[in-house]
Amino acid sequence: MNDRNIGSSLMAAFQVMLGIAFLALWQLSSGTIIDSFMISDPISIFEKLYIWFSSGSIWVHIWATIYSTSIGFFIGASTGIVAGVWLGLSPTLSRLFDPYIWALNASPKVALAPLFILWFGLGIESKIALAAVLVVFLVFVNTFAGVRQVDSDLVDTIKLMGANKRQILTKIILPDASSWIFIGIQTSIPYALIGTIIGEMIASNRGLGYLVQRSGSEFDTAGVFAALFIISAIGVLLNQLFVISHSPFQKWRIVSR
């Protein structure tokens, strides 16, 4: 085992120890320093998780949240990439739309949730729409910035060599902007999940956001934290899946440099 593997193993051990220490401190503080009604305690939270998973009732909520998040993320990321590349390649159009783009980007997307419910109804469509809106601008801004920073001299050189627009896009622009695009996509993953959760909290009868809202209305602090724990775990899992899935593109990006 090399030094790097040893360092990674040691860091993982410290991370686990830190988590255990935090849970122990939480357990000791609950009911002694802070009222357990306010913060519950890890044992009660794990008991709630055990009940949900052993009965199988949690899976319908997990699936509803993951489905809405995935569809909303795909729509938002695809739209953001296409729009970012399109406007990034056209200085005239980017200048034309610039004030409108930044005005939309500055608007609070969460405030659109009631409108999406009015437009798309109480079903899954409104949750997908809110997730997509939160994702699209993050991906768009990074894609647009990545396309704009591509070396123009390199583009002019490959044009002189007879490359067509498709070759310039696939051989120069996208590989060179891939770092920006990947950062935008990775940054937007938790926002897709947040959009879905907010939509479920406002109007839904299933999903982890619905569980948070229902547990809170029942003053079930353990249920709120248990649902938040699952949401956090899903966020970490989605991020790791992205890291693994985009690893093959690392070679493409390095070669382009």
C-alpha cells in the first residue's frame, strides 16, 4: 500500500471518528443541555429509520424524490449546456440576451413553486419543473463562461486547417470548456434535490419533502431528522455517482489541453 492509500485510509478513519463523536455529543446533549423535543436524539432517529425501512413504507417516498430529482436534473442540465454553448458561440446574441439572463438568474427560483403548482398541478410535474429551474441557470452560467474562455487563436488556427463547425465544437470548444461544464453540473446536483424537496413540502402526498413537512406538522422531531438524514444520504450518493460516471471524460479533457 502506497503513501497515498495510507493517507486516504487515515483520513477516512478520522472522518468516521468525527461523525461518531458528533453523534455521541448530540446524544449526551439531548435532554440535558437542550430539550430533546427540540433536537431529538440519534437513538430516536435511528429507531424511526428502522421502523420506516423494516415496514417498507419509506421506499415509495425515496423513489418519488429520486425520480423527480433525476428527471428535473436531466432537463435542467441539458437545457443549460445547450443554451450555454449556443450563446457562448454567438457574441451578438449573448449581448442581446445578457440583461434578461442575469435578471432571471437573480430572481428567487423557489418563489416560482406556487406558479408551477398552478401550471402543472399537484403531481410530479411541478416538482420536476422546480428542480429543472434550479439546475438550468447553474449549468448555463458555467457552460457559457467555459465556452467564452476558449482560446480564440486556437479556434482560428484549426479553422485555417479546414475544420468545419462541428469539428471545432467537438474537438476544441467542448473539451476545453468541459472543466467548467462539469463543475456546473456537479454544483447543480444538490439544487435539483432541493427543488424537489421544496415542491414536495409545498404540495404532495409522497416524497421525502412530504415526510419532512408531515413530521414537522406532527411535532415529530425524530421524523424530521430521519427524513433529512435520508435526503443527505441521497445527495451524497448522487454526487458520487456523478464523480464516477464523468471519470472517463477526464482523459478527453486532458488530451484537449
